[in-house]
Amino acid sequence: MHYHFIAIGGSAMHNLAIALHIKGEKVSGSDDEIFEPSKGRLDKYGLLPNQIGWDDKSISKDIDAVILGMHARVDNPELVKAQQLQIPIFSYPEFIYEQTRSQIRVVIGGSHGKTSITSMILHVLKENKIEHNYMVGAHLEGFECMVKLSATAKIAVLEGDEYLSSPIDRRPKFHLYQPDIAVISGIAWDHINVFPTFENYISQFMIFSEQVSSDGALFYCENDEVLVEMIKKVGNVCLKNPYSTHQHFIEEGITYLLDDNGDRVPIEVFGEHNLQNLKAAQLVCVQLGVENDYFYKAIKSFKGASKRLELVKQNETSAFYKDFAHSPSKLKATTKALKEQFNNRKLIACMELHTFSSLNKEFLKEYKQTMNDADEAYVYYNRDTIKHKKLKDISEDDVYNSFGSENVKVLTSSDVLVEILKNKNWGNQNLLMMSSGNFDGIDFRSLADHLIC
């Protein structure tokens, strides 16, 4: 089969392209911009387009199907040509469903934690040598590609994003997967450019819940009051089981689980949300036939997903972590987790306002007191990013007043932020950098080498 990817440079898209190439399919693609790590990984497999940009000449009847990424627009010349030639067009979630429709589909949804839960499940299945297909939105240690689509696997574990599927398919991605086993980790309003009200946002998770197969299972976090109330309204007759934070304790900067026998199980991840995520992963693994003893043995070596409370560098008295956190709930949970794990150290937390939601003046109010657990907090945003996203300008006072805590300082220059960090004494202090972007290109590894000797 010949598959052509329009917008091949996306995080999920380039991984799907590589997965199909590994599977033995013919793959081509295009994009108007491709950045690292997508660029290097596509080049490694000979899939990097020869030129940047769109070209309708690359679309012909020799193509069996087009896979359309969200980055493309409805008037994309390659898309228009494919429509004219009546070539089948799929969004990547639609395509993944078609590839896994005969398998047991596990779909992890939620406003936060879905990447971590998915990653934990994949790690446990891999450690227990249980064959499975998968799609996850972050790099995992020990996995070459973040998508796998084999014909022999009987299980498919999929991260269920609630964002739109493609420019011509406005359904949330997780509405297309039709799960047999599902998880909802929590609901906290996000993507306001697509879901303008919280009620509209909640309704997407309601639809997802109703799609679980009637003889399947839905696990949901009982610590989320909004989610609990929503589940009460779900008419689906599938098994609906709540979960909470796994029993644990912290000792000298290490988190230990307590297993069924009360024995200590040291783990490398930490924080209340991660311990809720871990419990969800355990329930799914048990549903898939993994006994608890085997789960605990495997989870000990799980180091976390890329950019999810990921350790950049540490010494005996300080540590530098980075995290993908950008929404209010993620920001609050991540800051609190790091402070509780190292409660004898001062915490310097920095976050970048980068998404459509976070750069919206009205949505900014959702960030009230989300960084209270930091000893010092820095909130950075770039006014050029606001212009690029065609949003209304926001002032530094708007941001400061929205966060509503005196420990917060607002900056509009990443260079100034770096200088502030470089001039600090990092003895007995931790640094946390949080963003879905990169603070305008700050090299975290180089910064860590400068700060932590």
C-alpha cells in the first residue's frame, strides 16, 4: 500500500509514518515546516520530504490513501487534489482505528495524565512480554517509535486526545477509537479555541464514555468531582470503576508504593497525579490479564515519559526538572508534586504561557494560585507568540493579577529569565521548567550544566 501524509512533520504523524514504513508499507509525505526531533527521525528512515512545502503534483492515483494532519488547512493543494481524485482520506485517529478494529482497544483519555498512564501501561506490557500495538504522544525509553501497528497483536493501547482530528474532521480524536477499555483521568477545561464553554468541553468526555463497549470497562478518577458527577449521568452499561491515589509514602526523596502484602515498592516517578495515573494503569493491566505481582515488579523500572516531570540533571543538593505542564490543573499538580517530594529544598518554578487557552485574557483567570507551592515563581510569555496566534494582547499586570500570588514574577524576555536563573545559588534548591513550548529555544541541557555542577 502507498500512504501519503499531508503534514508529515507532526508529533503523531511522523511516528505513524515511521510505523507504517517499518511495517513494510510505502510512505511519502509533505509539510511546510518540519522541526526536530521529527526532522531527524524522518531522515533516519528515508522519509524526509525532498523539499519543504505543498505540491499537488505529489498526489496521483497511485496513492492508496492520504493521511491528513491537523496542521494542514482545508484549502491545502494536496488535499484538494486528493479529493478531486477521490483518494480515500483519513485523519490519523481514524486510520489507527481502522488498523486496530479487530483488537482489544484500550483508550486513555483525560485533560491531564493520559500520556503518563498510557506510557505506564506500555512499559508494564513490554516488561511482561505481552505483544501489543500502541500510540502515545511522548518518547519512552526502550521504544524506537511511538506508534506500532502489527497484524499479530491482539491489544492496542491508545492515548486518547480530545483535540480535533483533522481540518475536515472536526470530531475529537478520542471519539474515533471506540474503546473496549477506557480511562478518564480528570476533566479540566482546555482548548477554549475549540470548546468555548466548560459545559461543551465536558460533553466531549460524556460522548467518549458512552462509546465504551457494553461488555467493556471504564475507569475514572474519583478525586475529580466534575468527572464523578459526569459519570453518574453515563447510561452505558459497561463496568464503571473509580480509582484514587495509590497507597504510598515518601522517604528521603524516594516514593514507595505499598503492595497487596504491605511491602514497599520503590518507584522513580512521584507526585499525587502520577500516583493516581499509576493506579489507573494497574487497573487496566489487571483487566488485560497482568497479575499485581507482575505489575509491581515492572513498574519499579518505569522512569516516566519524555517531558513529564523529566529529570534533566541533579547533584546531591539540587535537581532540574522539565515538564509539559501548561494548563492550570497540570501546573498546580506538577509544582505541588516537586515541592512535596523535596520538601526540605527551595523550589524555583518557571512556566511559559504558550497555548491558545493560556494566552487568552479571560482564560488566564483559571490560573489563580496555581503556583502557590513554589517558593519563587516566574511566568514567561512572548508577545510575538500572541501576534502569531492572532490573539488580543495581554499585559504583564493581566498575567500577575490572574495568578493572584505574591511569589509570582512576570517576564516577557526569555533572556532575562535565563540571567535570573544563572545568578542564583543552586545549593539546596530545585528548578522546575514547565511549558508545551521551549521558552523560545532555551537549551535545557546547556542551562542545567551551567546551574548544576
